[in-house]
Amino acid sequence: MMLDRVQLKLEAKAITKNAKVSAYLFTLLYLVIGVVLDGLNMIASGNTQETLRYYFQDLAPQLDAYFIMPSLHLPPLAATFINIVVTLVSCILSAGYILYAMNVRKGLETPYVTLFDGFTFAGKVILLNIVIYIFTFLWSLLLIIPGIIAGYRYRFALYNLCENPEMGVMDALNMSKAQTQGHKWELFVLDLSFIGWNLLCALTLGILTIWIAPYVQQTDIGYFEAIKQVSGIGGRPDDGGDGQYHPDDRFGGGPSAYDPER
């Protein structure tokens, strides 16, 4: 069953616009923290000025003359450690951003501190991202196409974990695998439909991301919710249950909702 992409996008726009806590200010907070983390990473690596020259090649002379960024020139091991910490924190914050978007879709007033709620199940978020990276990398060794397919296969794993933090990492992965069965091409086309917006974000040096990111995120979650309804896989508060994951009902939609052969 093909999902109505246009309708889901319109719904995402309306949800984003009517958020009780501004989606744009929340996204701005998320992006500012991300920039600070990236800056810390560059300073620790000792390549700050070189990185700025790479991204702003036309302004390189002015950067060198008027804008000198500090660099710590840490030992390689220390710089690598900071890089790993920054990457892990970024993964955890992305979970917080998803939690915010999910709550907005439910019509809840979600405070800005929700961005840090991913730290309450940080271990699972980190482990999930590591496993996804390993699986995607291994599939990519076969050729790039299997790697791309693997990326779409595990696209909803973090959503499942954010929705049900008590579930296991492999359960979240397997649930995503079942949910995306037959929908990977739709998700690929969805991503293609945002290329124009992504180009505009790049042309505005990322400024437009403040308005585009929450819209894209809500559209993706809209697909997640729609696919759950179509497939019957995943916790759904509107199906008469509590919408939560239970160990004795591993895939939230009843004993017959998940078929490993699908």
C-alpha cells in the first residue's frame, strides 16, 4: 500500500506550525549546541583554521587576516577521545530531538529540556547507533547499493527506541526491518523530494535549516506512524492498547503483527 506523501507533508507542516513550544526555536537550540560541539571538535583536533579555509575557500585570505580560531593541538589519543565523545553526545541529542517531535505530534507541550531526555537511555541510543553503523558498513562492503538499502532498513530503529525506551536494541532493529519491508522505495522517494530544500539550506549557510528541519522531521515521523498503522507493527496508542512495548508482546501490535519472514 502506497502512502500519501503529499498529505503526510501537509500534515507535517500543520503540526510544526501549531506546536505549543516553537519547533523553530527548539531546532535553533539543537543546531546551536551542534555547532558548539563541532567547534569543540575542530579546536581539539588542531585543524580549526584549515577546516574554515575548506568550507569558506573564497574568504580564506580574510579569515587568515582577521579571524584566527584557537587550536589546542592535543595528543592524537586525546583528540580522538574528544571526537568520540562529541559524536556520542550528538547521537543522544538526536534522540532528544525525535522525542520532542513525537510529543509535538501528540499535541503535548514539550519543554526545551526534552532535547536532553535521550540521556535517560543514552546507553541504548549509543549501542543502537554503533550496531546500525556496523551493519550498514558490512552491507556496504558488498557494494554501495546494499549499504543504502541497509540504511533504509534500520531507519525507524531509533524511533522505535524513543517510543519504547525499555525495548532492546535488537528488538528496535528487527522492528524497523519489519516496518520498512515494502516501503524502502517510498522512503527513498521521500528523501529525494527534499533535495530542493536541502540545496536552499546549503545556499543560506544552514540558516534555512531552522525552518526546514522540523518540517522534514515531522514528515518522517508521519511516515513512521502511517507505516505502523498499515503494517500493524509497533506501539500505537490509538489501537486500544497503551501504545507501549511489552516483553511478552515483542512488537506492540499483537502476536501476529510481526512475521520474521516478511
